[in-house]
Amino acid sequence: MEYRKHPDRRWQQYFAGIVLYLLIPPIVILDCLVEIYHRLCFPILGIPLVKRSQYIRIDRHRLSYLSIWEKINCAYCGYANGLIMYAMRIAGETERYWCSIKHKEDPTFTSPPHHQFFLPYADEQSFKDFLK
């Protein structure tokens, strides 16, 4: 609720809110496409399904001390942020299945957590050992 500390930014907050809510259609489309891929392809490939409820949580709208707009915003954030984490997990499981090789080390790159179990970059012997 950082925005409450900045009442002088009211118009900037309205503008940012409009832009933020314009993302709803692409987020819903992403959700539909990721779920179709997840439900169709994971079973075919033998990859265990990811539990959606572990990532998407919409519960803060039940807090009585929030205004109606804050409840709507909290529901939107719970869905959108949870969906992105859910999609990232599905993408990570996909990457693990198809690739499993780390990227070249670069201090400006933030590796996803699932890369910790991947094969080292440019280590041909590790790759050959893995395939045996």
C-alpha cells in the first residue's frame, strides 16, 4: 500500500492504474494458452502437472479494512503475479525437459532457480555423461 504514502502522485497513479488494467486481456490470453499447453503436453511428455493453487492465490479481497478498489487491486495482483509464477514454473519444467544446460555465466544475468540442477555451460563431457 505504498501508494497511500504519496497522495501528491494521484494523477500519476491513475495513469499507471489504467495502463496496468490494460494488461488484463493479454494476461488472460497467456493464462489460457499456458494452461492448454500444460494440460495437453505435460501428460504426453510424462512431466508431472504443476499444481495451479500453489501459485495463484486470491484471498486479500476478504480483508474488511480495505476499500473496494483496494480489494479489486489485490485480487488482480494475486491473479497476475501468481499466474506469472505459475507460467514460469511450467516454462522451467519445459526447459528442464528439453534442454537442461545452464547459460554462459554472466554477472548481469539472473539465472532462474531451476537452473541450479542444469548441466554446466560448454561442458561436453558432462553432457555426454548425462546421456549415458
